[in-house]
Amino acid sequence: MKYLISIDDTDTKETRGTGYHARQMAATIEDAGLGVVLGFSQQFNQNFDNKTINIIHEKFNSTIITHTHYDGFAGNNNRFIRFVRKR
């Protein structure tokens, strides 16, 4: 079964960016033997020019594309889904 795990903007001036967190989660999934990471997708979030919005730098969200033997229809009994939700 393929899963797409989307991570929205998580970066601030003091933290690492969304891409870093996506790579960390992908490595954790593979290290735990829960699945194989097939790739990543990164989308730019277009912000309009507004002085009231604190823009740190370019805004992206990341999607991890994975393949696992865990059945997506198992709901909360699915070890893969429980693992990702805790992250």
C-alpha cells in the first residue's frame, strides 16, 4: 500500500525547515522497518505581499511517498499509521 505523508511548514527562525523534518521522518520509517520511501515532493506555498505576515523565508510543505505492507483499511490497528501519527 502506498501512503502520502504531508508535512506543512514547521520552520521558524530558530528551527530547521520542513524538508529536514520530512527527511528525518522518512529515515525513521525505514529504520523502523515500516516501509520504503519512494520519494519526496515539495510544494511552494505562495504568500501574497502583506506586511502583517511574518515571512521567515520561502514557505514549502513536503510530502513523503512511501510503500508499506500495512493495510490502510486497518484504521487505528495499523502499526504504520499509529507510528506516523506519533511523530
